[in-house]
Amino acid sequence: MASSTDTLQAPVPRRTGARIWNRTLSVLMAVFLVNVALMIATVAINSFAKVWRGTWLPDGWTVSWYADAWKEFQLGGLLIVTFEVMFAVVALAVLLGVPAAYALARRDFRGKRLLLFLFLLPLLIPPITYGIPLATVMYQWHLAGNLSGVILANLIPALPFVILVMTPFIEQIDPNLESAARVFGARTRHIFLHVLAPLLAPGILAAALLVLVRTVAMFELTFLTAGPDSQTLVVALYYAMFAPGVRTSQSVDAMAMVYMCVTLVWLLIALQFVNPTQLVSRVKEHPQPA
């Protein structure tokens, strides 16, 4: 009887340890989120503060710093350049990435694993690692310092991302649908436009929105390849904070809030159409034999 009682009571320490571990993780996560929220709140409050001398709240409130930041940092032009880079990178990444993902999903050839490994490299290693030699080559070939150079640099991590996101979507489509369309005389272009494209629309939308958010936040490659007239909002924010000269902290914080709002808007739009858990949990579904 004693041995059976010990057996029943054995899992109790494990459950206690699991509860302690879960509570510890919850506390650490709460502390992290509170710190992030306080930092964002500090920047937001300072962007509306007339004067803030270390008290809990400023002496007064104003929105004039946003108007000053708009004029001083030329936020209108920066937003135009940012949107041009965003949509150009998304369009090129989708146009080139979807056919490449289709080839990888439907074809089995020698060197396929090596090619997939090369696609993974820009996503696994820090952008600054390959960004410096990339920028050096681009400047030597007179490709950097303009808008096209920034788009090309941002396309390097965006294209593999689209390929890796789209490949599972394509693998889930039954190849018999394409074979049936070919039997009825459809060409490859018509199959892709009228059969595959409607089925791949959710995946294409997910990949496009995620690439868009990544491009807005891409600092390293844009910083290394941008010129005076091709800076995006995140690069201009860096120069506003660290470039020589006297700038009011409220104007810089107002610029930071504009950048955060732009990024947050696109992120919320992406989350309306994309479920991140579905992207990491998709597995290849083999058709069941008849």
C-alpha cells in the first residue's frame, strides 16, 4: 500500500515545479511588457509636452511639436519615399517569389536543398552581416545611393521570405487540379491565373503584408544603401537622433511617434488577414489514395 501511495504522490513535485516555472515566466513577461509600455508612454508624453522637467507629468500639452517635426524633418517627402520602397519591394517580391515557390514546390531537382539553404541565409543571419559587403559592391557598381538601390537591397531578404511562405501554400494544392485543367486545353498561364491564383490568394496576401511590415522596419540595409533623397522614415529617424546639431527632444519624439503609428497601422492590417500560428503550423498534406 505504501508503494502505491508513493506512486500516486510522485507527480506532485513535478506539478509544483511546472507551476513555479509558469508563474516565473508570467512575471518576467509582465515585467518586460510593462517596461516596453513605459518607454513608449514616455516618448508619447514627451511628444505632446510643452516643458517636462523630470516630474510625473509635463507642465502643459501641445501638438505643435508634430507640426515642427513635419517641417524640420520633411516628413511628407520621407513618407512618400517610404511608401514607394514598401510597395515596390512587395510587388517585386510577389512577382518573382510566387513562381519560384511554385517551381520549388512542384519540381524535385538536384541541388534543391542547397538552394533552399541559400534562401534561408538572408533570413537567419543579421542583415548587417551581409549588408556591408552588399553596400560596398552596390556602390562600386553605382547601384546604391538612390531609390532603386534601396529597393534592390530590401528585396534580398524579402524575396526568400515570400518563397518560404508561399511554398507550403502551393504544396497543399492538389496537382490533379492542374492536370485536369491541362486535359481541357488550358495553358500554363491560364492555369496559373484562373486555377492557382484564386487558391493562393490568402497566401499571397499574407506574404505581401508581412513583407510590407518587414520593409517598413528594415533599417540596416536601407541605412547602408540610401542616399540623401532616398531615405526612408526609419533612417531619417536615426539621423534625427544621432546626427550632429541641436534638435529638440520633443520634435524627435514626435517623429518617432509618426514612425511607430505607420508601422502599427500596417501591422494591424496584416494581423487582420494573417494568423501567424497558421504560417508556422502548416504541413504538407498528401492526397489520400482513392
